Amino acid sequence: MNAFTLLFLLTLAASVGIRLWLAQRQITHVVAHRDAPPPQFADRIDVFAHRRAADYTIARTFFGVVALGVETLLLLVLTLGGGVAALHAFWQNHLAGLAGGAALILSVIALGAVIDLPLAWWRQFVIEARFGFNRMTPHLFFADLARQTALGALIGVPVIFAALWLMERMGSAWWIWVWLFWCGLNLLLLFIYPTWIAPLFNRFTPLEDASLKSRIEALLARCGFAAAGFFVMDGSRRSAHGNAYFTGFGRNKRIVFFDTLLARLQANEIEAVLAHELGHFRRHHVIKRITLLFGLSFAMLAILGYVADAPWFYQGLGAGFADEKSAALALVLFFLVAPVFSFFLTPWMSLLSRRHEFEADQFAAEHAAATDLVSALVKLYEDNAATLTPDPLHSLFYDSHPPAALRIARLSPPAAT
């Protein structure tokens, strides 16, 4: 066992241990507060809805523990168990050059997808169905899977070949070229997603409610924001969860409402939710997140550029007997183990996201009624069965949105004395 093997195992054990500990804390805390909503929500959320949210959170947390076990076992089999090394040797004996490398990468992706399939089925048709959220049929489930696979192959295969070609042809600075290619690809996908990709999975129809549309246009004018259109997405085909979002950038920005959201919220509440989403753009959160993503990917590829030439990297991950350096082998091993080490960035990323949510809430309160946003949030918490009593440490570590009580307290005026 070399030093990197030991470091990998210790880091993996620490990350799994922390995740299990946080899951146990979450379950214990939610169970302890299951029978009554917090006092500030007592007149808005009834006890039955609160218990349903608690049970939903517990079920999802238990499922997360099972999924963690499966993921960890697969990771160990592929790395120290020699799975990747065996696949690499197989493909090197059957395909030469870039084709063999691409086959290695695609076979690892396919193996992960096959193992994830029963987990995805259980999540959708057992957990989501048990709590009344599932609207998806088995036929639609597999149709989505077929579309995702075809789209992934259409985009992913050329990308894999391009990345491997750059790694082999651009010398020691190949990782910079791969990074530039990756950044350009992501910007292109962001631009074409609203009009070319999203419609493959959902139907988008122009917003027909003239009164609501006029109200939204007035809000956009107050905020100095332009969009390519307002659309309603048939989210109810798959789930009872509601949401609204912006997609695209530049002149290709769209505002999208789930049909489930429009059915639940009043016009003034929809305006407040939209003002919150506008806040993310006006506070430059989208640009900041893209910049952060590109910065982290630059750092990761720089590390990959270093370890790809290091024999200890391959030896430490069960592939030390490879006959020669392989760009595909380096890519697969690195992106298998990178989440183990980057896991410890999770609380920092969550903190940044929560700050952005507070800033977007503040923007919404300045351009719409804060009370309307509070009312909308309470309905969404109830409809989506989001627990009002998460474990504070679990929430601090994972949650991209602030806890409901804290978020609503900031939006609500102080009580008169």
C-alpha cells in the first residue's frame, strides 16, 4: 500500500463517516420535532402537513444512506478492486488509440448508470409515490432514460474524443486546452438548452394568463430586465413538486413556470417568487456561479495535469500495472476519486448559495411585497414537503437554501412592541 492509497482510504472513510453522522443527526432531529410545527408556523402549517414533511425527509435521508453505501462499494471495486484496470486492459486489447480510451470511459459511465437505475426507480416509484409526488409512468420513465442516453451519446462521445485528443496532442499544457474547450462547451449548452434540449423532455407553452403576464411585464420593467418569453412547463407529467426558474443567458433568457406552481399560487405570490429569481440575475449570482465553476474546474484540471504523469497515482488506485500512460485511464481514475476529496468543500459551497438566496430574497422584498413572498414560500414548503425543522448542523453543511424559519424571519417585519 503506497502513501496515496492510504490517503485515499482515510479521506474516503472520513467523508463517509461525516455523511453518515450528519444523516443520523438529521433523522434524530426531525423525529424529535415531528409532532408539532415550529410556533411561528403553527397558524400556517397544520400538524398533518408537518408530519408528512418530516416523514418525507426521513425517508429521503434513509435512502441517501443506502445510495451512499452502493456508491462507496462501486468506487472501491473500480479503483482498489481493479475494476478500471481490468476494463482498461480489455479495451486496449480490442481497440487502439482514442477509440480504446473512449470505450473505457463510456463503459465506466454505463456501469454506473446500470447500478443507479434501480436506485432511481426506487426513488421515483416508491419514495416519491408514497408521499403523493410521483406523476410519472413506467413508460415515461424509460422514455426519459432513452432520450437522456441518446442525448448523452450525441454530446458526450464527441466531447470525450475531443478531450482525449487534446490530452495526447497538446503537450504538457494539455489541461489548459481541455479547460478552455470545456468552458466553451458549457457556455454553448447554456445558450442552446432552452430552445434545443429542454423541449426534448417537456412541453413549453406561452403563458396565456393576460393579467398575470401584464403583471410580470411590469415587474420586469421595474427591474430593467428583458426576457425572450414567459413559458409554462408541464412539470405535472412527472411530479407534483412546483417550481419556477430562469434559463439561458444573453438574449436567449426565458422565464419558466411549472404548471403545478401556477395552479397553487396567487398572482401576487407568483410575482414575488419571480422577483426572487430576478434577484439572482440582478445580484450577478449566475455570473458568480459560472465563474466559480470555471475556477474550480481550472484547479481540478491543473491537478489532473500533474497526477496524470505520476506513477504513484495509478499505483495508489489499483492500476499500477498499466503498460503505459493512458489519458483515458487518468481521466477515469481522477474523476472517480475527485468527489471524495472535494466533498469537504460542500459546506463552503452551501454557505455561498445561502448568501445568494438571502440576497435574492432582499431584492424581491424591494421590488414586490415581502409578505407575498413569505406566503408563497410557506405554500411551497408545504406542497414540497420540505421539513421546517432540519438539524442545524446538517442544514449548515448541505442546504443550498436557508432554513425556512430563518429565511422567513428575515422577510417578516419585526413585531410591534
